[in-house]
Amino acid sequence: MSIQMIDRPGVGVALAALAMLACSPGDSGVAFARSAPVKKVEALPTASAPGVMLRFVLAPSEQAARYRVRERLVGYDLPNDAVGETKSVSGTIAFDSSGNVIPRESKFVVDAATFVSDKNRRDGYVRGRLLDAEQYPSIVLIPTKVRGVALPLPTSGSRAIEVTGDLTVRGVTRPTTWKGTAQFKDGRIAGSATTAFTFDDFQIEQPRVPVLLSVADTIQLEIDFNLIPQR
């Protein structure tokens, strides 16, 4: 399967994506739930379709999406990465007999309300202010091309891959490129891929709060995947 993911600093699952930053490590103000209720991710196509030569789906509970943003908090000498992760990810990717991705049969979906970091208040800020998960519950990636592998797929080993696709966050869609690696074993494809974009790319206001000295403008979105063939 051609799955690739490249890094494109102005665009952007994942993933979802962008949440990041906002609260003081020691702030005990407004309390947010440590982890949001997991919502049912929208259904993805499963039946065979005309023209589909090969289809892969994400294995249940064997994938994750995360955001990563560099921040510097008041009271801390050094900057650190704000990282939020969710396992509420579903998806499928289909290929034709020439090894080309079939976009209308391919989609990856991340539940925007389920990112969890090491700070409860950051999680609430990300879900409510940055991603507006109540109005835009899903982060969606439609893959359009994969480079680095071709049919027939390898039966073993690892390959560098690059995937291009349209990413939708908060109702805004932008082309993205993801770079990563894929491992082939027993008919499965496991690996990870990363892309990057700015807050402005998806019309998200960069966080400005008293406890935050600085926030990098670049958001990194990552996905870990374990794809299994669908018969």
C-alpha cells in the first residue's frame, strides 16, 4: 500500500491537529477532565468497491495520533514540548491495480475531543478553544498519493514513505505531506509518519495566556499506524 507522509511546514490527522499549550503546570483553577469521553468515530467504508485492488484498515486499538508544540512556561528555565495524544483514530486506504491511492475510498479520522496531555487545563483549552471539538468533532485526512512502495507490496523489511493528502481541521482543508517509515510483516503494514503546519494555516489563534512565555508557531502532527488487509 502506498502510504506516505511528508513534512510540510505550512499545512497540515494530524491529527488532530494541533492542540497544544495553554496552561500552567501548577495552576489549580478551572478543572477539566483528564480524559474526554471517547466518541464513536464516524463509520468508514468497508465493502469492496469497483476498481479497488487492495484495501487496508487500521487495526483496532493499535494506532495513535498526537500533536507536538514547543512552549515555554512561566517558572521554567527551559522550553519543552507540549504533547497530546489520542488513540481514537480510525481509517482505511485503498489502491487500484496500478498501486494508486483511490481518494474516494480512503479516509483517516481522529476524534478531536480526545487528545490528552500531562496537563488537564491544557487539554480543556485545546479541545475547547483551539480545536473547537464540539463544533468540529473530527480531524480528517484524505490520502491522495503514496511514494516509497509499489505493488506488489514487500513481504518484509522497512521502507521510507511519503504520503500526500488533504487534511481538514476546524472545517478548514489544506494539502499536506507526511514523511515516515513503514514496516512490512505478515501482510500488515506498521509505522509512523509526521507532518507540520502553522496555526494560521488552519485559522487557529495562537495561544496567548499569562502562564505561557512563548509558543512556537509550528505544530507537528504525528500518527502511528498498524494497517491490516481487508478481504
